[in-house]
Amino acid sequence: MTNRKALTEYVSAFTHSLVEQGVKDVVISPGSRSTPLAYACMKEEGLAVYRQIDERSAAYFALGLAKASGKPVMLLCTSGTAAANYFPAVVEAFYARVPLLVVTADRPHELREVGAPQAINQVNLFGTHVKWATDLPMPETENQLAFLTRHLHRSVQNATSEPRGPVHINVPFREPLRIDFEQDYLSTHEIAHFGGELSLSVESRRFLQQLLKKKKAC
């Protein structure tokens, strides 16, 4: 398998896995390093793609989409300081309990901590203001797609389980960043679900709402 085919397979599996988990919207802040995933999102059926050049505006737009729909929304940017501009909206999503999948493209591991221009430490960038964070492996000629999809499913489960909130998915890519638009992707359905139902039942929600009303009245 060529590097281009491996990259295409990887990003196709990425977007397909999210769609399988109910993700329908993605907001993209265009940039170089995120090009493979951005193209994969455009290619993926079932994904509505929104483009916002300014990262801060894009983050709040995604936050609004997730609040309105109650569904997890994917937010994608390139590497470097672009990701730092997402921070205010990520913090608000954490405290407002809004499900966001914050996906940051990154430099490959060999270009980290070596003085590469515009490179910052993106691992655990949002600290305690996300429910969960993962630094994914890079695409390889022999992709471990089961590992990739397992972590993506875990990300969605964390974002949508109570209390809901944002998760951070850091994805390193090595150049060249071109994918094959004609290459088909056939899902092997490695994992249907990461875990069981983690959301509160209707009865539990009503109980908590009544409890909160009583506290406010006091």
C-alpha cells in the first residue's frame, strides 16, 4: 500500500466512524496540516460541512450548532496556534455541558520539540477543560484501523455521556498531505459501540431537574 492510499484509508475510516456514531455536522477552520481530514469530510456522505476561516468564530459556531441540535459536532483546525484560538469556546462547552469533538491536526512526532516553525505542544492542550483527550497515531502503510475507530468511538461516548462536554482528538499527519478522491472505503465494522448507554434515564433527568429547581427556590 502506498503512503497516499494509507492516508486516504485512515481519514476515510476517521470520518466514517464518526458518522456511524451519529455525528452529522463538522465545522472546519481551513489550514494546511488538516487538509487530509478536511477533504475526507467533504467526501463523506452524511456530513454537513461548514467553513469558518477565523478559528475563534468557528469554535463558537460549532458550539451553537451542538447546543441547538443536542448532537456532537466536530470542530477541525490545522496545527499550531490555530488550536489555541478554540480555547474560549472549549471552556464554555465544558461548563455548559455541550458535546464537542475538537479535532486538531498536528505535526508528526519527529517535528515536535525541535524548533519547527509554528509548532506548539498540542498534547493535552485544553487541560482539565475537556472530558477526555487522545493523541492518535499517524497514518501508516499498514493502518491499525481497529485502534483508530476504538478511540473515535470512545471520544463520542465521552462527549455524549452525562455530563456531556468536549473531547480533544489530536491527529498528527506527515507530508505529503494529498488523498485519493477516487479511492473507495469499505468499513469492516470492527466495533459497533465502545460501551453501554451512559446517559441518564428520563426519570433521573426529571429528578435532577426538580432537585435543581428546589435549590434555586431556596
